[in-house]
Amino acid sequence: MAIIELRQVEKIYDSGAVPVHALRGVSLDVEPGEFTVVVGPSGSGKTTLLNLIGGLDRPTSGTVRLDGTDLAALSRSALVEFRLHHIGFVFQAYNLIPVLTAEENVEFVMLLQGRPKETRRKTVHELLKAVGLEEKMSNRVSELSGGQQQRVAVARALASGPSYVLADEPTANLDTEAAGTLLNIMESLNNERKTTFVFSTHDSRVVERARRVVRLVDGRVSEDTTHRPA
Amino acid sequence: MLYLQLAWRNLWRNKRRTIISAASVFLAVFLALLTRSMQLGSYNFMIENVVRLSTGYMQIHQTGYWNTKSIDLALPDDPAMRTRLMQMEHVTQVIPRLQSFALAASNQATRGAMIQGINPGLEDRLNSLSGKISAGSYLEDADSSALVADGLARYLGLGVGDTVVLYGMGYHGTTAAGQFPIRGIVRFSLPEMNASFVYLSLHQAQTFLEMPRLINSLSVMIDLPRHQTAAYEAVSGAFGRNYEVLSWQQMMPEVVQGIAVDNAGGIIMIAILYVVVGFGIFGTVMMMTLERRREFGVLSALGMKRGKITLMVLAESVLLSILGVVSGTIAAFPLMLYFANSPFRLSGEAAEAMLKLGLEPLLPLSVQPSIFISQTLTVLAIAMVSTVYPALVLRRLEPVQAMHT
Ligand SMILES: Nc1ncnc2c1ncn2[C@@H]1O[C@H](COP(=O)(O)OP(=O)(O)O)[C@@H](O)[C@H]1O
Ligand SMILES: [Mg+2]
């Protein structure tokens, strides 16, 4: 069963002077364990699509089913709770909590979930090790480089034990080397833990390594290709 | 715990702003504590002393006596009644008095006098009357002589060893007349007392006024002012049906009113102070909220409910206030404690006002817990009110919009 299911999704922003038709009838299924990249030029609707998949926003029409739940059936506060337990986020601008250390940032979502201390500690260690930052655990995140911060963000996204992880242009602020490291980490997490990733990019280096590429043009899916794993 | 820790660290993201805000709370709390401590301290001191010098915490009279001051409205000087009062909880002293107006005369002059029939031992224990003797000696229990206030004695041209003649109206219209050797001169700071008081032993006064075994008031002292209500209820429950039982507040409404006016003035001043400080806290909390909209958007995206985010902001506001309250209290408490034990000596107008009431012009500060509690609660209330605006902002929080900015 698809973990993400979009049917004829339209999104119109009408807060500005002119309504913006950001998505024009997008249908998309993502299966568990997939490693999907959404590509497309700037303004094509990638962020809008990821916001819907992330339960951060609601479609103007069409249905969005996430992890078997219809978004429309969730109240505002139920949606917050849903995100906490089902979805992991990596943002373009890292968006870690600046006053917390690396390990506290990772622990944070588990605290919100009310997980016991022992579980939290174990998970934090495991994940920071997986992203290669066990050395920097007790550093304030402001002391870390952009690439390191984004790796902490990946660890945080996984800490809640989500059904899938969304990353909106996670490499956009990173240099080539850091971007490569981040991609390696995400790939191996996908291989070893079967973590489902959906991320957006317009970085061609990233596109080459993706197994599934969904191309957006003007709010429509213009291409959806799956490569055989090597 | 999470919220407190997070809130605490968030506070220090802008050190200068936090220190300035906390300092304003500190200053307000410090000033408010000292002001209240002085006010409540002076009221307590005044009440305690006024009560000792005049009415006691409450008095028992024949019904109607207090309003008419009629000598005929007397009550029996009943040892059993006094014993019963003494056995009541909180009651520490019971003092019988027989007071009346008379004329005091010497060979040279005549003047109105307040005759005070007292139990010398009890009276002395209550208000150290013997300490006010300026010449001669204090009365003994079954004394047949008199103490005359300094001003009155001068006016009459009398001194220790001379005889004062008293005459006036006795019980039920009889004529009261007598002459009493002067055993001592007492000096009062309160001019009215100094010009008119004549003390006789209770027995002498009863004989003089032809009121054997009668008195017109029983004053009751208690252990602590805050037990007054309880004690009053007990006394009035036991004797209120046959006699009038009046609290000092009922007997001296002008003192109550004077305190109320002064108290209101202090509270208004402090309220203004807190309004200013309140705007400071509010401004800080508001800035902390507005500049972190994006961060709140992220927290919401991660699954932190708006209520929890609000709680975090509340914790920030409360912690900021507590910083001020704690430091203000730490700074004010030693001062308060010091001046509670070694009171200021007042001078000028304030001193005169107190002297007029027959009080030493001292200002002992109060360290009663209610002062600290009320200031702390006030600041906490301000901290909470300051969070209303952030709470409203957070109610409208949509992660997508918030993160877009
Ligand atoms: N909150 C918004 N309000 C109005 N218009 C928006 C908003 N977010 C995105 N858009 C518009 O929707 C279109 C798609 O934007 P977006 O999803 O951000 O594309 P991408 O991420 O591919 O650059 C753009 O024209 C953009 O200006
Ligand atoms: Mg985008």
C-alpha cells in the first residue's frame, strides 16, 4: 500500500493580489522504502507539493492520504500530532533549535512524543553516529558548519520514528562536498533502515543519484521515472 | 522541565534585553517591598501602641457606654469574669478601668481632668505607665494617693506631696468629692493627656465616684494582632449578649481610616510602578515572540502543539519575572530585616504626627510574609498577562506562513 497517495491535487494561493495556481492536478503514489526526488525549475511547485505531503498545508481540491489517513479528516491540532508521529522534516535552512545542542535537537521530538529517557538516549546516539556526528553531540548547533547542521537535521527527522522523511532542497545551502556527504548518509539510511525519503532539488548531481525522479513543470507532473537499483 | 530549560536558554539569546527587563522588575520589586514593609510596619507599630495606650484590642462595656460615656452605664468588677476572659485562647491581659470627668483644683486654680481609676500593676504591665513618672513614685495597688499629669500639675501649681482636690458627678447624680495626696507626676507626649490625666487606684476611684465594685470598661489584650477576629468572636460570644463588646477598630474609626488612606496611597504608587514594569515585560515578551515566528513555525512543523509553544513563552515570561523577584527580594530582605530590628527614628512632620498620638516616632519595618507573597503574585500575574499577546499570535500560527517569512 502506498504510504503517500495524492489524487488530482490542486493548490491555489489566493492570499496575494492574483491567485497563484501552484499545483494543477497532481496525482502521485509513494511506496514504503522509496527514495524519491522531486525536481523542477524554481516556482514549479516543489515546495507546495512537499508541504502537502508533510501535512503542513491543505490542498484546495483533491485528496491527500498520508500513511492511510485522509488529511481532510484531521483537525488543525490533530494534524500537528500527526506530523509528530508520522513525518520527519529536513528544511533547506536547517532550522535547528539554536539554543540546544546537537543531541538535544535530536532528542527534542522524542521528548514531545513522551518517549522514556533510555529510548531517547539510545536513539540519539545511534542516529548521531549514523550521520557521523557522535563527536559533536554536545556542541551547540551554532558551533557546527552548515553541512553538520543539516546532518543533525536528518538525525532529528529520523528520531521520531516517522513513516517517511521529507526534505525540501536539503543541499541548496551546502557546498559540493557537504552535499555529497549528506546524500550518502540519506542513501545509506534508505538502504539499511528502509527509510522512505522524498526530497526536492534542482541540483543535477542529486538527480543523477535518485532512484525515482518526479519532474514538476508549472504545477504538473511532467515525468515520473524509476531507475532500477544498481 | 523541557520548557523551563528551553525557556531559560531562550531568555539568554538576547542577554542585554533580558538583563534590562529583569532589572526593571528587580527595581520595582525592591521598591515595592521596602514601601510595603515601611507602610505595614508603621501600621503595626501604631496599632500595637495605640491599642496599648488606650483601648486594648477590644473592650467590654455596659451596653451603650461607648457612645454616651455615661458614668451610670457601669459593669461589675467581677473577678470571675476576668478569670473567664483570661482563660480564652489568645487573651493575654484583661485590664479593668473606671474613668470619669471631674474638676481638679488647688488653692490657685481649677481645671477639668480625666480621672483614671486603674489597677496599677496591670496598667503598668500593659503600657509601662511607671516609666513615665517624672517626679515622685508610681501608685501601689491599694493606694489612696494620686498621680497627676505633668501639664495639669503645673497649671494647678502642685507637686509631689501636695494635695489635689477632685470634685465632680458620681454614680446616679451623686456628688463626688475628695482630696488626694500627690504621689507622683507623669509626663505624656500627647498634649491632651498631659493636660488632663489624674490616676487613682481603682479602689480609690470607686470610692470617690461612689461606685463600689463597679467599672466602666474591661480592656482585653491578645497575643497577636492577626488573632483579633478569633478572639473577638470568642469574647463577644461569651459576653456579647449582656454587654457591648467593641473592637479597637469600632472604638477608633479615625485610626482605621487614616491607615486606609495612607495604605491606598502606597498601593496606588506601587500599581503605577508595576504598570510601567508591566509594559517592559510585555514589550520584551512581544519582541521575543515576533522575532521568532519562523522558529515557532518550525516547532509546529516538528509536531509541537501551539499550546505547548505558548507554555514555553509563558515560561520565558515567568522566568524573566522570577529573576527580578528573586533578586529584588534578596536585595530588599536584609534591609527590611535590619530596620525591623532597629527601627528608623523619624523626624519632622511625621515624628510630630506620631508624638501627637502619644507614640514614639519610630518606624520599624515589617517582614511579614504577606508582603513578599503579594509582590511575587503581582509580578507573576503581570508575566501571565504579558503572555496573552503571544498566545494570540500563536493561535494564528501556520507553519507554512511562519517559515516563509
Ligand atoms: N504562501 C504562498 N502564497 C502565495 N504564493 C505562493 C506561496 N508559496 C508559493 N507560492 C507560489 O506558488 C508557486 C509555486 O511555488 P513553490 O511551491 O515554492 O515552488 P518551488 O518550490 O518549486 O520553487 C510559485 O509561483 C510561488 O510564488
Ligand atoms: Mg521551493
